[in-house]
Amino acid sequence: IGAIAVLVSADDARWLRDNRPNVMVPDVLIDRLEKAADPEAEGISICAEIIAELQQIPGIAGVNIIASRDLAAIPKVIKAAGLSA
């Protein structure tokens, strides 16, 4: 199982990268969040893209989606990733 956080701003992404061990947030994702007209929507899109990539890795059986501020973002990620039941 993989774990992914819904990033709602570039500042949140930087904080996670700098303050949580084993968290990887590439600069390219921070740049996307900084340039986005709607950083929260961009963060949801980023999560959906990463979930699609994780689905291609043999042995990954699921993903734990974490939202630090707005738990309502989790169902939005699930829907954007095409995982809705």
C-alpha cells in the first residue's frame, strides 16, 4: 500500500517535504501548485495522477489518501482518479 497526501498549496508541500521524514515532494510539484490558479484543485489533480502511476506498479494493492486540512478533498481525489464506486 502506498500513501499520498492531498497538497492544497505550495507552502503545505514544502512544509511536508521539510518536516516529515520519508516524505518526497519534488520541486516540479511545488512549482505546479505555485503557478495554479486554484492550488487545491491542482493538488487533487496531482493526487489523481500519482494514483494512476501507482496502479501500474506491481505489488501495490492500494493507496492511503491523507488530507491535512480538508477531509472533503479525499472523495474528490477518489472521483478524479476514477475510483468511485
